[in-house]
Amino acid sequence: MAALWWPRTEVTYRSTQPSSVVYEDGFPHVLSLVHEHTLSGRHRYRLVIGRDASASYGHWVEVEPYVAAQGVDSTTWTGQAVRIRFRTGHELAVPARFFLYGR
């Protein structure tokens, strides 16, 4: 017998671009760590970086579930990239060119 779970999505972490960092598209950006529970019980995590604070649109990067489930330690925004450090010690850098101009 297969167990089914009600699908849901939740933002487990959010970081907003600081006012000291200005990107060439002129918009403020938000990074969200989104945890998706699927109907089959699978857990998927993704980073969504973009102008949409609801995390429904932007540049997506899949994150390994174990790493993401441990949480985010810090986020550093620079003019060239946003760097995410997880509590496991893993780091991920996303170049700004991938999330600028509504991508």
C-alpha cells in the first residue's frame, strides 16, 4: 500500500538583497529556499532568486535535500553574485547574470 501526502510548498529561508548592493536592472531581489512536499511524499528543495518575493518566479537552483534540510547559515550578496552557505558547510554561488532582468 502506498502512502500519499498532501502536496504543499513552504519557504524555509528568505534573504533580501541589501540596499548597499545595487544591480544593473535596478530592482530589489530576494532569495528563497523553497521546500516542496510532493503527493508521493518526496521532498524537493530549490533556491529561487529573483524580483518576485512570493518565490513563484525567478532563477531556480535545485539543492540536495539533506543539505537544504539542515538550513542556511548565511547569505552574502555582492554585485557579482549571491553566495549561500549551508549549516553543513556546503556553499553555493549564483552569478547575478542568472537572476537579473526577471529571469
